[in-house]
Amino acid sequence: YGVIHQNSAVKVDDDLPLDKAVLVGCGVPTGWGAAVNTAEVKAGQTVMVVGVGGIGINAVQGAAMAGAKNVIAIDPLPNKREKAMELGATHAFASTDEAMETITNLTRGQMADSAILTPGLMTSEIVAGGFHAVGKGGVVVLTGLNKLMEETIQLPGSIMTLYRKQLRGSLFGDCNPTTDIPRILGLYQSGDIKLDEIITNTYTLEQVNEGYDALLNGENVRGVVIHEHA
């Protein structure tokens, strides 16, 4: 049990299954908002999402919902790429390098409008890959993390200036929990956002270490611990 201030509680509809609504506490708004709010994805755009876990899969959903023509999902694991294709991605690749030719061809050389970086561990190589995948005026959204003082950005500043590229940090998808959690749950109720489909496995409290092992092994798009009251 935990005690929180009433301002930190968000009321949800009584008929919502809490084992699905729990996803909207963090992962769904962070990914969905990274696309809709931070990257400001618009209809007809080309978007690349790097890292298809509990956050990245929702960036894929957000980009697709915002009307992106091309949603390119990047993940080294086949199960993650398969899930991305089920939930809105138009293309999926194991690495950014593998995707570059397709992005070039799809956009006639204009490159992606945005790259949303949601890996489990952010690195300078991932940031550089996103930077080079976007074109003129492109936006690179940094959502994934590393150690607080780890330097994960090393880019050619002249290219950034000449091509007017932007790097944006995104926390909680630039969402407002009080308004955006009910909004996202409403989209779930209408079938526009998928929550059931992103849960790979559920665990009891006693199985929590199994859940962590599955997380580290990349087995789950999303795992949920369900605590059954006696």
C-alpha cells in the first residue's frame, strides 16, 4: 500500500479493467505523447520509432493515430517488430542502418519528419542514427534514458544548423496526467488505442523476478504484475 496526495490520483471510469488501465500510468502516455505532443506528428508524415518496448509500441500507435503515412519501427528483436506491424507500423527493421534506404525511397530523399527514440538504454549511436534519419526541419525526440550524466549526444552541429534539425527531450510524452490519462483511456474504450494487445504476459507478485528476467531478455512488449487481494 502507498499513500499519495489527492492531486496525484486520477479518476477513471468504474467499468475500466484496472489491469489494462494501469498501463496508462506511465508507458502509454510517454510513448503516445512522444509522437502526438513532442514530435507533433501530422497526417502524411514519415516517422521512425527506435525501440519497440512498453513505450515505443505506444509511440508507434500515436504516430499512426496522428496520421503518419509511414511508420518505421526499429528493433533488433523479431517479436517486437511483429507487434509493431500489428499496431500501426508500416515497416519494421532490425536497425536504423537497415531502414535508411527504405526511408530514402519512401520520401524521395527528403528523409523522415521525425525520429522518436525509445530504446531501453540510450546511446550516442542511437541518437546519431535518429539524427541522420530525419531530413530538413526534422525533429529527433529523446525519450529513452541512460545514466544521468552519461553523454549520449555527439552530433555535427553544422548539419543541425544548415538543415534546421531539432532535438527535443520528452518526459511523460509532454502529457498532463489529469486530462490526458482520461483522454487516452477514452481512446482505449473506443478501440482507437490498443492496450490488451500490448500485454505479453501477466505475473503474480511472487513471480515478479520472472517478469524482470523476461524484461531483460526482451520477451515482453509489456509485462504486468497483478496483485490479487486475499
